[in-house]
Amino acid sequence: MRLFAWEYVTAGGWRECAGARALVAEGTAMLGALVRDLARLPDVETIVACDPDVALGHLPATLGTVDANNVWNSWRRIASEVDVVWPIAPETDGLLERATVLARESGRPVLASGLEALATARSKRATARRLAAHGVPAVACEPIDGPVPPSAHGWVVKPDDGAGSTETYLAPDREALMGWRRRLGSRNFVVQPFVPGTPLSLSLLAQNGTAWLLACNTQRMRRDNGAFAYVGGIVGGAEMRRPALEPVAAGVAAALPGLWGYIGIDLIDGAEGPTVLDVNPRLTTSYVGLAESLGVNPASLVLALRHTKLSDLIRPLAPRPIEVAVP
């Protein structure tokens, strides 16, 4: 089986955007982990799209050539030449949806969530509304020029369709928030109340409204001059909170039944328990340490979902803490 592991940032798409260095570092780390997992599987040949401006290092994969002046046509050609496509792209500007549509137009199986689930997860506002409507605790989310959600600890300003912590800022008081509102104007940003607590993430598999929580992870966030930055975490570092986190994973999958394959959830574990911040329908940075934490190859689990019910795959796991750092 020839599998196209399609990581968007390795084709030059993020060199010009804010936070490009971090996005490229995280993207290449995820791609490397996935390719190494796939290389351990029999009868899988992995193809990656290589941008000469991004250092991938040695990967056990075939490098597909990409025309820097016409990357989408290059991706379309590669997708048409393989058996399976695994897109890994940020939600920003609908890129993950566009990649998924392009891959499906090739007629090849695509290891991705449904388009409706992708569209909802792309928007933090839409995600918060959907989760709240299904009884899943989620941090309130309003447009930057809309009503200010109540908060005793300030507010967080971020793009509605942002990836990771890109352009994510703390407004400690209402005056600072109004300053961000003036500065951002009509840009597609949102406001959320700042929730004190421990930043966590979940790594799970989803299929037809059900979930298997693979690992509960801690996150390390740095704040420089009011800007948040993700700098790593510990995969399996929050397993003591699994009893409280498993219902969250199950609730998110039920609220977004089109989620499929590997899914990441960002949340805050605060005084009132875990509250969801974001749903990522793609590989996340925690994937980098997942195989070592689980002692199980997560890529094999995702491939098995093509022809196996998720309930038939679920078995006890014992994740051990594995540190993941972002350069």
C-alpha cells in the first residue's frame, strides 16, 4: 500500500504567516513521528511532499517533488498516484478541508474526518456552541466585536480558525480587551474568558460518534508580553485525571459524529473540572510521543479503522509519561 502522508507546512505554506517557525517545527515533528510509525508496518510505503526550504532530516519515506509555484497541483498529482491519503494540515482558512476535498477528488481513501465535522471544528465559536448544545463543558466564545463573555480573570483573544497558540493573547482587563478590539477591527478573531487551571490535551480515536481515549496529556504554555506559546508537554502526563476526562472525550465524539481517526482536544482543568477549548480533527503535537507512551503503534490503529469498528479495537492501555518539546 502506498500512503501519501501530506503535511501542509512541508510545502512552504506557512513561511509568511505569524508564528511560522513554531508551526513548521510542530508540523515536521508530527510528520516525522507518523512516517516512522508507518515504516514499522508491513506492506506500507510512505510518500511525503518535500519542500527544499524545510529540513525534514532523514525519513524512511519516498520524497515526492513539489513545485513551489503550484503546490496544490503537485499535491493533487501525488494523491492520484497512491492508494491512501493521510492529510495533516491546519484548520486555518479551511486548509484541512481543502486538502481533504482534493484528496477525495482523487478517488483515493482519505484518513480524515467528515467535511461537516471539519467545518465545525475549524471555528472555535461553532465548536463551543455545538459542544454546549450537547452538554459538553466548553469555554464560552464570542466574536471580537460581539458581547464580552463574563470573566473574573481577563480574556483570551485568538483567531476563530487559528492553529495551536498562533496569535493568541491575554487581555488582563476590559481596557486591554477594548484595545485588542480596536486593533483587530473586522479580522476573524474571538474572545474567550481566561480560565485558570492546568492546560491539558487528549489524544483519542473517533468513529461514528464513539471515542477511545488513548492518552491524557499535560501542556506547557509560555506567555511573553501577553502572547501565549505552546512549548511542549508530557504525553500520558495527566493519566491521573482519566476518570474525569473520558466523559469529555466521549461527549465530544458524540457531539461531532463525523470525527474520524486521530483527534486532539485542548482543554483547561480548572476548579470546576475540565472545560474544552478546542477540537483538532488531525494529528497534534502529542502524537510525537504517543507510540512510545502507549507501547502501541497509533498509525496501525488509524489504518485499522478503515475496516474495523472502533469498539472492537478498544483494549486497556497503560500510557507512561513521555516528554515532548517544541524547538
